[in-house]
Amino acid sequence: VKGGLLLENLTLNKYDPFLASFLNAKLAKGLASVNSSFDIRQDNDQILGHVSLNELSVSGLKLDHRLTGKPLMTFPGIGVKNGQADLGKQMIHTGEIKIDSGSIRLLRLEDGTLELAEMPAATGAGQQEISPESGEGKSVQKDPWHVVLDDFSADGMTVRFTDNTPMEPVEIVLSGINAGVSGLSTKGDRKGKVSVEMNW
């Protein structure tokens, strides 16, 4: 099966109810466009082929705390190009990911926990298969998927961290964060490159 998918100017906050069970923040606003293609086939019981993310662009993304409504993250622009998933090899190449500016707010509560840890988290069920002999479900170990972070860059980021555990709260602001990552992989001993610069 071959085909493609083109979606433009999706209003992301409309999809927040569908993401609420596994996204630890409220999708407050943002627009997205997606251009992808796929070539998928079945060989016996195995699904083979490729899914390509030709381009993904997100603008004006804003995530709020799901309980308090306070802003957590804002990203004016996120772009992804040339991502690919190999279904047979169970390998994902992220392609080129670029984030233009943006801000992240982190809060440590009085009891020492991070604010995000207090938010409802997703619960995922393990994979099961049915035994022909007993008809009962049993857990099976699936081969893991691997991810290669080909090229990631973030420019002009700001991270604001507030620690409420001391008697007098402490605030740390990291600004002008420029980060780059390339060639990182979850498979084997492959070495990647990481670079970070910031002001504080």
C-alpha cells in the first residue's frame, strides 16, 4: 500500500481531549501542518515498509498546566524534516528537528516534587497475546524499537526554574540557550555529538 497524507493549519487545541490521557499538559494553542508518505506491505505475519515524515511544522505552540492553567511551555516555531520509520527494522530516524526560541517553566514544590510530577500521567497497558491452548492472555516480550536522533537544534531558548523548598524561594533563569544534538542512537555503541551554550 502506497500513499500520502497532507494536512494543513490544524488547530491543535481541538485535539487536547484526545491527548489528555497521556499528555501531562493541556494543549492550549498552536497550528500544525503535516506532509507524510508511506509504503507498507505485509510479508506473512510481519508488517514491512517505510513511513516518511517529509515535513512537520508547528507554530504558536503553548502548553499549560492541566490543573492550574499556568503556562508551562511556549514554542513559536518547531520544524521537522525527513523523518522516517522502518517498520521491518523497527528503527526511527528523527530527521532534522529545529526549534526557534521558546520558553519552559519548571517549579519545584515545597515537598520537593516537581510540579509536573503532580499532574495526571499516562498509564499504558502491556502487550498481550492469546494462547491457543488456554485462550488466556499472556505477556510477551517484543523486540524494542530504536531511535536515531539525526539532527536536533534549539536556538534562543529560555528555562525558568523556581525552587519553593527553601524558606525563601529561589529562581534560576537560563537564557540564550542554544543546543545541538546529532547522531545519538538507542542502538549499539554509536556515538553522537552534543553542544550546549547558555547564559545564567
